[in-house]
Amino acid sequence: MNTDMVYLAWGDYDQHYKDYYSWGSADMWVYEHSSYANDYLYFTNDILVSFSN
């Protein structure tokens, strides 16, 4: 999935971190559900590569 697809499926994130490198970009989107249960989505060049909670 790319960032547009995730946004359409999940909606707006609560936190966003983005870094730029010579090879492209790396993003982390955070969806906060409570103080102990958050979802973390990791993107490389706008493609979802990993997910954790």
C-alpha cells in the first residue's frame, strides 16, 4: 500500500515523522488509541514496509 491508500483506509494520523536521505524518504505514522496501544506504520519512499502495535 502507498501513503494515499493508507490514508483512505485509516484516516488522518496522530503523529508523523519524516526524514529525507540520498536514497529517498522514510516516514513513520502513529495512530494513538490509548496510552498503551498505538499503531506504528513505517514507509519507505511512500510505500508501507512495516507495521507494529
